[in-house]
Amino acid sequence: MTDEPEIEPAEITYDEDLYPARPKRLRPRSNMRASSIRRSFSDPRAADASNPSYVEWLIRQSMLRDAEVLGRGLSGQPSMWRNPYARPDARRAIQTASVWFTAYPISLITGGKSYLAALGDDDLWDAFEKIGITAIHTGPVKQAGGITGWTSTASVDGHFDRISTQIDPAFGSDDEFRQLSDVADRHGGSVIDDIVPGHTGKGADFRLAEMGYKDYPGIYHMVEIPEEDWHELPDVPDHRDSVNLDAATEARLADLGYIIGQLQRVIFYSPGTKETNWSVTAPVLGADGRTRRWVYLHYFKQGQPSINWLDPTFAGMRLVIGDALHSLGDLGSSALRLDANGFLGVEKSAEGSPAWSEGHPLSEAANHVIASMVRKVGGFSFQELNLTMEDIRDTGRVGADLSYDFINRPAYQHALAMGDTEFLRLTLRTSLSTGVEPVSLVHALQNHDELTYELVHWATLHRADLYPFRDEEITGAQLAETIRADLLAKLTGEAADYNLVFTTNGIACTTASVIAAAQGLSTLDAITDEHIENIKKAHLLLVMFNAWQPGVFALSAWDLLGMLPLPSSEVRELIAEGDTRWVHRGAHDLMDAEPEANVSSSGMPRGRSLYGSLPHQLDDDMSFASQVARILETRTALGLDIGTQLDIPDVAHPGMLVMVHRLDGGDATLEDARLQVTVLNFTGETIEGTVRSSALTPRRIVYNAQTGEEIGHVDDLQSFTVHLEPYAGLFLLGRDPEEEPIEPMDPTSVEQAGN
């Protein structure tokens, strides 16, 4: 093998006038050296460890090698000490990027441009500015999938099986990502990228690990099985590189002391496909001439080997940190999503018990390291952690600045489906009492994933605890079962054949299709133009719920355009193995880039849009996008996004929700901070009811911040009465009788948002 050439990093460029320490617009790239990563695209022939050229080629493709180059370039530089990093700061992150657009690479119709070039279009960012969107989350755009021989193989999980720090040519180039970052900055926006600290794909790093090459096996939870025990392992067919272990083999290998055995749950469980979290490789020739078989852990799919965060080489940690620094320093992103970051620690439990694989202290420690490094170079991070509220709280104390709101997302969908907010009120109150404040959460509508209804908080740690629900006390496990049964009955099957169950995780659907099902429309053909207005009203209600509380608000193109799911027949091959999520990832054309296109450049079929493109909508004052803009303007102008939630009071009507907030920017010592009250109607009926909260001040006038209209007075019982049209919402403020009324936020708006 040839020695790797010495790489001299370029000098840093740092302008304290333009980018002072911890600026409002975070641009870590300006504070960091260029990566100087050199890539090789040679293809010298035979593909196994006996060929030094093949091994060298794999090294050149590997993320661990890139991480070493990046690390050498940054180590010892003053830019690494300019920002505080120890503690998460949700409000700083929100002040940088309060409203996010969540994109999905394979679904955007781009009109001949690359995906990244389309996202970097000035016209798109002009539209985002009009709506109030301040950040774009690109989704995973780096190369993903695997390598077999000299050939790249396709992603098995929507590009969440990363194998390189390089942008996938299918989505653009590194330069186009940098250009996107610059365009966003000119429009006062930010770009959010992804890292996946829990696993990679089966790329060069995994192939080198299979060869037992240097530190590479230390990246993964993988165990070499001695040849004398290969008879315990299943055979691997010629066309495969590994097979999943069945439960019996998993137990035998655990008894022999090779693996820790059964985990707390099997994500994506599917009989005959994934019955355990362990798979075994075929025999692989090593660089030292030995042939090995390995058993490796994968929390998710077989093509996503799990990273080991406590191996003596710390190779996995080095790989992940290098990937993060590349996104922030080289590509110019301002923030990172930490995907699947709740599964970074696993430990053998007492005899007969599943291994400790969720909520492990090592996960907290690893997240602290990742998030601290991101903050250290001037960025922020958010995590997607679908675990208990305690896990989210504890990880958030030292880890990511923000957490995805898995707590209330299924609850607000349930409230809409049932016309009853009881479970939603329970989740909101439990979150507050547990110490997970809404300001620390990313409140989202649809993204690329399913409507998750695992309800981990209730179904696991609190499964035996009692909760009041529907006039009785039931256990957390019973509560989770009840909510899941409600969602399945109301949103799938005969009620709505277009929303499909996704394994044991949730329901594949769009926001518009959840609403259509809740409104009794059982087939896609049943959804006609006459139903669009009512669907839009309910959609705006969900915008108000997520936006009119502290925290980040996020929405997708599927929301902005009112997309419906694809007929399953159009994605039959993609869903054949049970991943029904492809039905809600239909292609869409935000900017009328190619109105006649039937598929995206990646081949996703075009879905049906109920609301039309953004240029069309922004010309219509009553369109979905234009009304979203007014909702967001009210939120931002009054600083609700960085406020404090005080109370989720009882309600006079089961379909009503009330949230009380203090507009204090997080400063509890502020004496004259205003109170704000969000009142929402989750039903398709007109309702009246009393709002009562101990946080309200008697004898103050209550008025609608959007219209300036007086609603009433807070009486001595700390209550007032409201009238709500179907799916309507009110953003209310209070003032003393002697105070002058303020100018309405939106004098042209209708009496109540959502109508």
C-alpha cells in the first residue's frame, strides 16, 4: 500500500466585524479551515482484501479517514475556543431560526436543476421570507447506501444510511451546498444539515471493518465469531452479504458470551426480515489474510450497522465528529439534526432481562460530546429522540439545544381525529411537569416519517402508572393501547384506505390525509375540490397549535402544498417489504419549476396538491400559505417563540384547547411581561366556552392580537368567555382598561384565524 500524502490545511478566514463570537446568524464555516479532503475515483479491478489497491481505494472513500483529515486541520486553532459550548441554549437557537422548512431530497421537482441548486434559488427564498420561514432543513444529502466490490449500492432507508462526507451527486455538489448556505444568509436564513450518530450504511468504513483493518472494527458494535463456532451461525446466500439472526440464534450467542442478546425492542420488526437487532456476515477475507465472520448490531435496518461509542479506539466517535465538522465548517450549515441519537449506549442487563439499550447514560454522554462540539464551532443542534419524556429532558440538559416534539405530535393528531383534546392536554401537562418545556421543542407538522404512535413514555417507563382518562383511571400501557386503537380506527382501514399502517411504529399519511380521514372521507377519490376549504381550515388549526406556543415551528412542502398520499399502486415496489412510508413522500413542485412533470428527478411519482404552488398561493390573500404567513407574523412580532408556557387549564368543551404563556423571552424576573392565551377549536362545530386559569389577572381586557377586537374581561374568578368557529383559533392578549388599544397585527384578517 502507498502512504497517504501529507495534506496541508488552508489558513482560516475569520472576520470579527462580520462574524463576532456567537453571532445571531451562525456561520461556523467562516471560523474553520477548509477541509482539504482529497477524493479518489479510481477503479483498479479485483475487489477483496488480497488486493492492496482495493483496500487503499476503500480507505480513500471512508468517513473515518476524512475525519482524521478534518481533525488535523482544526486541532489547536483559536477558532475552537471562541464560543461557549457546555450548556444547550434553545432560545439562542430559536432566535437564529424560529420557523423551519423541512425538505426531502428525492421528492422535490426541480425543473432540471439539482436538488441543492433548487433549494438555493432566490425566488424560493423570497417566498420563504413572505411566509416567515427562516431556515431550511435539507434532509440527508450525503452519499448513502453501501459498497459491494467496486460498486455503490442504493440507500435502504431514505439516505439515513450515510457512507461518505461527500454530497451525493444525485442531489448536487459540495459547491451547490455552499451556495445554498450563502443564499440563505443573504435572506436572513440558515441551513440545517444532518448527522447520524447511531449508525452508518455499509460503505467503505464497514467493508474495512469486516476486513479487520486497523481501527475500523472499532467503529461498530461488531463481534468476531471464532471459526469453531461458525456452526452456530446461519448460512448467508450467495447474493447477500449478511442475514438477520432469529431469536433462538441470538439467545445461543448470548449464552456463549459473544453478544449481549435481546434488546428492549426490535424497531421495524418484521417476521422473516428483521426478527432481532443482530445480523451475521458471510465469511470475509481480512487484510491480514485471515477469514472472519462477524455478528453486528443494527437498531434499524440490516444495512445500518450501529456505531460503538465506547470502543477503546473511539473510532466511531471520531467518524461522527468529523462528519459534523465537515457539514458546519466546510459546507456552511448553521445547525445539525442528530438523527437516531437515543441509541448510542447498550449494556448487558441482569440474567434473563433484555439489554439496556434505550435511555442509557452513555447516550447522554455521547450526545453531550456531539452537541458541545457543534456549539464550540458556533452552531446548534436538535435531536430526534422518540423515548420517554425523562430521556428527552435528561439528554437535553447537556446535549442538543432542541428536541423534536414526539410528545405532542400524535396527541394533536388524536385530538383532531376524535374532536377531543383530553389526551393532548395530558401530554402537554405531563411534559411541563416533567421539565420538558415547549420552548425546547421543534413542533412540527408532517415530515418524511410516519405519524409515530409508539407513545414510548406511556408504554414503557410509565406503563404501570395510573392516569385519569375518560372518567376513569387507567395504566400508561392501557392509555397507549387506547390512543393507538383510536388512531387506527379513525385514520386507516375502512375509515381511510389511503393512510397505511407502518409496521408497529405508526401510520403513513400526510397532514392533509389525516384531516380528510377525520372529516369522514374514506377514499382518495372521495376528496373533491368542495372539500378543500374545510381541509384547509383544519390544517391551519394545526399550524396554530404548533406555532402559537414557544419553540420552533416546522412544516414541509407536503404541508405548504396540501399534498395527499400516493395511491399504493404507484409505489408498489417501494412498499413491497413493508415500508409503507413511501405513500406519503409524493413528489411536489413548490415553485412551478416543471408543471407538467409526473415524477421527480429521483423517480418519485407526483402527488396531488390541494392548495397549489407557492407562487399561486402568495397571490391569493386567503390561500393556505398566505394565512400561515399571518399566523407566523403574530407569533414572531410578539416573541411567543421564546416565551414561557405557564398553564394548560381545564376546558369548558372537550374540543377546546387553551395554552397560557408569558412573553418574557425566558426571563422569569421580568416584572411587566405580557400574558398571551392561545385558544383553539379542534372540532368542525361552532363552540362557546369559558377560559379559566390561575395565571390570568382579574379585570383586564382580553383582545384578539390579530384584529384588535375586544373579546371580553377577565372576571374575579379569573375567567372569560370565547366563541369559536369550526377549526378556529384565537391569539389573545390582555391590557388594563386605561391602556390604549394597540394596532392590530393584521387588520385585514378575518375575525378568527383559520376562517
